[in-house]
Amino acid sequence: MTELRQNVSIDWTVRESARAGIKVMVRRILKKQGLPPDLQGEVTPTVLAQAELLSVIWAAA
């Protein structure tokens, strides 16, 4: 999560290029945590939604 927090910009939810970069980062983190590649497709949207909600809090901090 620290990697995400450091790289999340305010407009990442709007710009597709920024969102794609965050998505790649999420997949790398999931792989590093040992999640099988076949499950990444199911988990990635959930993690992105959580990161989107958390980015509001991170921006305020």
C-alpha cells in the first residue's frame, strides 16, 4: 500500500494513463504477495476501488 500511496496522484481516477500505471502497480504487488495470476483479474478491480476510496483520505493528509 505504501507504493500506491506514494504514486497516487489527484487525477489518477480520471486519466486513463495514470489509472493504467496504478493497475500495473497493483498487479505487481499482488504477484509479490503470492497471489496466483489467474486470480489477479478478479482481485484487481476490488483493490483499485479500495485505492480510489483511500486516495481521498491520502490527499487530505
